[in-house]
Amino acid sequence: MSEPQIWELYAIKYGTMPERTRATNLFGLDPHDDAPMPIDYYVWAAVSPQRTIVIDTGFDTSEADRRGRGLLRGVDEGLQTIGIDAGAVEDVIVTHLHWDHIGGEAHFPKARFHLQEKEMHFATGPHMCNHVMNRSFTVDHITRMVRNVFEGRVAYHDGDAQIAPGITVHLVGGHSMGLQFVKVLTKRGWVVVASDVTHFYENIETRTPFPVIYSMGDMIRAYDILEYHAATPGHIVPGHDPLVLDRYPAPDGRLEGIVAKLDETPSA
Ligand SMILES: [Zn+2]
């Protein structure tokens, strides 16, 4: 195995749903305790002097309209703000195949997609016969990914794997059968890009899952696994929490509220 290298790491916000509430983000919440709890949508980028690796692809305009989410900027535009040309990216890690993580796949025509075998099995297998299980997936996204398989553009992983020196993926399942999180080695050590292993800080802090569930047991266990891989709770970056942009600095003032620099120490 070659020497690990140090990466810069960014979260780029491209979408939002301000009217979301606590009951839609926290499993089993008493309806009396409901209150606003906006959700944000991010993709992530790890950048070294030699390479750029993008984590997830977001969603596009058609999906935003269909599902009533706010698309603030195309994922390609979001990446452009930090100098990344999505059309030239060669490696995209797909944490899972939910519509808001794979719906921007067309922005990455040159990419190879790093995906867990179990996630493709889930998205094309018997569980998809049921609308409760399939509603977080969009059939066109999945068929496009099947095409990518035949075109040699999918790298399947089964469990833990190294994508590049200093970047590894880790299968946990739970929220989706083949959900994986990503670890990136930065100047402050390994940062855990949790994606939907914990949507919000509150999910992991209170051990209360987000209410889209394949396996509740694996989802709860996955919080322990995130903590095992992180030196401190501040090394875990949730997938959808607006607080990420409050806690981390922007790379420059122009990108305040759009991009968070995750290799810097967070304020909380
Ligand atoms: Zn998801």
C-alpha cells in the first residue's frame, strides 16, 4: 500500500428544504414535540495537488421539481466555486443510491463510480417491489447506473476498501442496504464523511435514527462504527445538517453559506 497522502476536504451545499420538521428527521418523535428542522443537501470533494475525488452527485432540476426540494445551484456549479470541473472528475464515490445522492450522475461523464455491491443488489432486487422500500430511489437513476456497469464505469466494493492513499470507504448499511461512509486523511487527521449514516448531529448524539430505514439494528450500530473511526466527535461530518456550514469556515468569504472547509477544526 502506498504512503497515505493529505487531502483538502470540502462540503458543498447545493439544495435545501427549509420547511422540513423534526418529526420527519427523527424516528419515533412525539408529534407534540414537532418543530421546524430544515435539511440541507451536500456533495463533498477531496482535493490533493494530483487528484480530485468527489463524494456523491446530488440531484438535478427534474428531481427537485418532482420531490419539492429547493435546488440552489447545480452540483456542477457548486463544484465550480472551488475550481472543480465536474466533467473532468475521474472518481466519484457513491455512498448509496438514494435519489439525492446519485441524481446528479450526468454531471460526471468521465467518472468511475465507487459503489458497494450490496447497494446495487438492494436497488435492483426484491425489496424494490415495495413502494415503502423503493420510494427513496428513482428508477431512471438506477437504470443509468446499470448502464454504467456495462460500460465499465462502476468499481464495486464489498466492505472496506481504499479508493486512493488517504481515502477509504466503509460499508455499514442500515439506512440503505449498501450504505458506505468515507474517511479522508486531512491535515487534522482522518475526517469521517458520514453521508446518511447520520443525517444530522442530533441523530448520532441522541442515537435517534432518521426515519428512512432498511435495518434499524444496523443503523444504530453504525453510529458506534462512526465513533470508532473518528478521533473525536468533531471529526464526524453529518450528511444533511445545516450546522455544518456554521461550524466550519468557508474557504473564502465569497463562499460563506455555500462551502465548508472540513479539513479545518470545527467551532463545536
Ligand atoms: Zn439516503
